[in-house]
Amino acid sequence: MAIVGLLLAVLMGISLGLLGGGGSILAVPILKYVVGFGAKEAIASSLAVVGLTSLFAAVGHWRSSHVNLRVALIFGTVAMVGTYLGARLAVFFSGAAQLALFAAVMVVAAYFMFQENGSNSAEDESDGAASSKRMSYGLIVVEGLAVGVLTGLVGVGGGFLIVPALVVLGKVPMKEAVGTSLLVIAMKSAAGFAGYLGQVEVRWSYLATFTAVAIAGSLGGTYLVRYVPQGDLKKIFAVFLVVMGAFILYQNRGAIPFL
């Protein structure tokens, strides 16, 4: 199953490169249900994998001028604080409770992915500088802190929450939001992983291989982003999120009082 996990790591990397998110939403189930990691180990390890993979993918977007450094630094710095906090709070939750919350996040992410981006996709990229003047930095800080805590607690990079936030609150063009999201994910994943060190055992050897394969996939996704219609891809992936979220909720239904 370890080999199957590596093959799926390629898909995880492609998702990050194409959509600016989705890495952890795939990494946690792969590491938990395919590779056989424990719940907390899978969550912590996913932060390391997704952080490094996102960083490499962000470089490709940076070369295409699709990274807004100002937004990334504001959002990312606040999110790093929240992520470290969330990772430290994880000790108060059982692995099953973390996975149940993770599944709920998958459903929320699916909702955001189903949303149409018509108004943003029609927006000319040259409007980026003008739109940044309308940016709501206060809302970005609040959202960054909230997504950060969630990242540390359940291991999600938060790309599918960051991208809509940057588009709606920051008035950032879609392709720029994807690239900026990757840099933010890298920053806060590093903080979250640091928060888990000492709490869980890390399988460094397999993790290094898994990460290298995911990085290769992310570079492919970064290249494909200019050719693939992201709207259709997001809707297909959203269906997958709902199915996987339902599966994980069922597997961990004992952690939910009303199930």
C-alpha cells in the first residue's frame, strides 16, 4: 500500500499546483487510510508534505507573476500564529474527533469549490493593482487567524478556504489568488508542523519520498494551470470531497454525539 500511497501523492501534488489547495484534503486520507499512519501522525505529516510541496509550486507561480507578496505576508504571518496555536490545541482532541472535524472541513471546501468564479475570471489581471486598494486587510487578518487554527488542528492547508477569501475579501484575481495561496500554505504548514514536533512520531524516510513525489506532481500541476479550465475541474473535485468527507465521517461517527 505504500507504493499506492506514492502514486496518489502525485495526484495530491497536481491538485496543489492546479488549484492552489487540496493537498492536505488528499494527503490526510492517503496517509491514514492507504499508507496506514495513525490519525495524529497523518495530520502532522501532511503539514510537512503540503508545506514543502506548496513552496515548490509557489515558485512556478512566482515566475509567472501570480504571487501577491504583500497579501501573502499579511495573511501568512497571522495564519502561522493561528496554525501553531491549533497544533498545540490538538492534544485536547482525540484522533477520531480530529478526523471528524477534518471531514466537515472537506464538505465546506466542496461548497466553496462549487461556487462560480465568473465575475473574477472575467476580471482582467491588469486590475490587480487597482483592486488591491479595495482590499479589506482587517477581514484578511481575521480569516487568516481562523484558517490558521483550523490548519493546526486538523491538518488542512486551507487552500480552498484561502483562495475564496483572497478573491472575495482581497479582490485578488483568481490566478494570483492560487499562487498567493500556495505561499501562505507553505508558511503556516511549517508553523503547524513545528507545533506537532514532540507530540507524534514522524516517519522521516517515507515522508521524504512521499514529499518528493508530491513536489513532482505539483510542478506538473503548475504547468497545466495555464491550459486546464479550472471551473470544471473544481466542480469534479468538489464531488470527490463530498464523497470522501462522508466516508471519513462514517468511519469516525463514534466521535460525533448525534451520529
